[in-house]
Amino acid sequence: MFPIEKIRSCFPSLERIVGGREAVFFDGPGGSQVPYSVTGAMSDYLLSHNANTGMSFATSLETDVLISEALQACADFVGCDDPTEIVFGQNMTSLNFQLAGALGRTWGPGDEVVVTRLDHDGNVGPWSLAAEWSGARLRKIDVRREDCTLDMESAKRAITENTVLVAVGAASNLSGTINDVKKIVEMAHSVGAEVVVDAVHYAPHSLIDVSEMGCDFLLCSPYKFFGPHQGLLWGKKERMQDIPVAKLRVATEQMPFRWMTGTQSHEGMAGTKAAIDHIAWVGREVCGDADLSRRDALIEAYAAIEEYEQNLCLRMLEGLGKIEGLKVWGITEPSRISERSPTVSFTHPSMGAKEMGGRLAERGIFVWAGNFYALELTEALGLEPEGVLRAGVLHYNSMEEVDFFTETVAEILS
């Protein structure tokens, strides 16, 4: 049985009272809540171990150990063997701009860069600018309006012998669509192109395995999977070592530090490690084996989380489907629930998304309204400027919260 009450007890914010009842946090796609273990790890570092790196006194040595342990935790999280393939940064977007700027220095006229209309602008904008600055051509993979999935025929047309890079999301932060990344990678690699995967929205819900995906680079954000505001970049070491990244003259060429400009957020690393360990704890809880390795525990955790969250999502889709006039954007068929993450976006002709969001907030239900930087998608669907209302469930949400949400939406729209 999924240990929902144990999990909820780890998150103090879930005890917040609004309007006489516990608040419902369906704002996870914009940033998850944080467990005690994460704030404890960050506080402990700052209060007891805070120092810069590279010296022989105690707190500096302890910081070196923390960095090493955090890199290993992240390697376990994405499924790579070498922790020096992990790069920390301010956030996913900043890291992607850094990566795009570096790769763009190797492109020129005649090269082509491919992005998709399903992606967050953090995986579109950096590549659009890099293409513009290098003289490369930008091409886009279209979406299928009927279910908000990638148009694979469009992908076949966009990816050509001139393609040098394809940027694709693992999951849409608006429609919830889980993309066939492996297929995109196969298409790109067949013409010698590299693939960058934005796994920000995917990471809280499903296991990342860079070996299975076959991609060349992958980015995600710990604040979406119960950690602090930080970004992660993974890339194949032999490639990351050779890319002409911008760095200070005094900075090392050693991986991953040639990519990590300036002093990093060591407390953020402590929090990220703790967030990954929280998910691993879930895996050990569900299988009853406290001795599982971190990676094996993550595998168990995500298998249980996927099943649990899919049931929540099915219940939400069922409840919203009973509301006359309400339009859910994306996959809605129960038989295809594994093709989407538990993020549901919808519109209603009688009320704008922002007004709906405000009325739900008054009742203690926290959701988002807008385009969430998925501008390519909202433009393709004709949803600008209002956007959609978005509700996303995470492993700490309950079936009772889902029912309260759908009943409240029905009441507001009645």
C-alpha cells in the first residue's frame, strides 16, 4: 500500500489552514512543497559546515565531501555511472543558456536546430537565440491539437541531414504529455545530431534513465522534486569536456567544475541530495527493504509513485469530464494514462482561467493560471492571452483532495 499518510507527515506546509480546512497544493508543476529533511539538511550545512572549497580546515573539507556526495546522489537520480557528468547551476534555464551558448559556438550557416511546440520556453528560447547568433536555421516540430502530442510526421520533416541538435521535453508542463524521447533520439542520432532533454516536469513523476533515453544532455530542477531552487545538467563526459564553455581564466578544466562558474550554492546541494534521498526513502518504504541501494530504491519509488499518481489523475479527469463545457487539453482516455503525467490543464467558456484560479484560491485550492512559459503550445492551440487553468498532483496529494477540487470547480462553474 502506498504510504500516503507517512509521506504527508514529512511536509509541514500541508498543514496550512485556509478557510477552515487544510490547503490543497495542486501547484506542484510550478514548484513542489519541501519536506523537513530538505530544510534540515540545508540548515545543518549553513549552521555547522559553511565554507568555500579547497582548503585543509574542517568546514572546507566537509564542504568538499558534501559536493562529492551531492554529485553522486544526482548521478543515481539520472542513472549515470560517473558523478562528474553532473553540473549544478542556478536553475535549468540558466544552465540551458550556458549549454546553448557553448554549443552554438560550434555551429554556422547551413546547420539546423530543432525545437518543439510542446516545450517550455526554457528549452526553446536558448536554442532559438543560439541558432540566430550562429547563423543556423531554426526548425520546429508541430503538435497534434486533438491530444497535445508531438506530430511525428512533422518531426520526420524537421530532422534532416543538416540537423546538429534537437531539443525536446520529456513531459509537457501544460498538457502533461510524455514524449517518446527514445524515438526522437533515434531519429536525431541517425543524422548525427545531438539531443537535449528537458526533464524538469518529468522528474517528480517518473524515473529518469539517461542510458535508456540515449540522449546527449539532460536538464532538471530540484525544486520541482521536493528540493531547493537549483538546476541540474547531465552530459556525456567526453563531450562536456570538449565543448568550448565560457569560464574564468583561473577556473579548472576538471569536470564538472569547468561548467560550474563561481561559488556554488552548497546549501542547495545539501538540499538536493536530501530531496533525492526522500524519494529513495519512499522506495524503501513501499518495498519494505531498508537496505536497498539509492538507485534501486528510486526505481521502487517511481514505480509506486507512477501508479499512485495515475489513479489520482484518472479520478481528476473523471470528475472534470462531468462538467458541461469544460475542455481538458491533452490526453484524456483512461487507456492512455501512461502517456501523460498527472498535470491537467483546462478551460471553460463561461470563465477565464485567472478568475477560476482566484476563486479556487479563496477556497484553499492552489492552482496556476496562464501559459507557464509553454508559449509555443498555447499559441499553437489558440489559447493566448488567457491561457489555461492547471492543476498538478504529486506523491503527497490525496484522493480526497482530488474530489474536493473537482467538486469545487463544478460549483464555481455552475
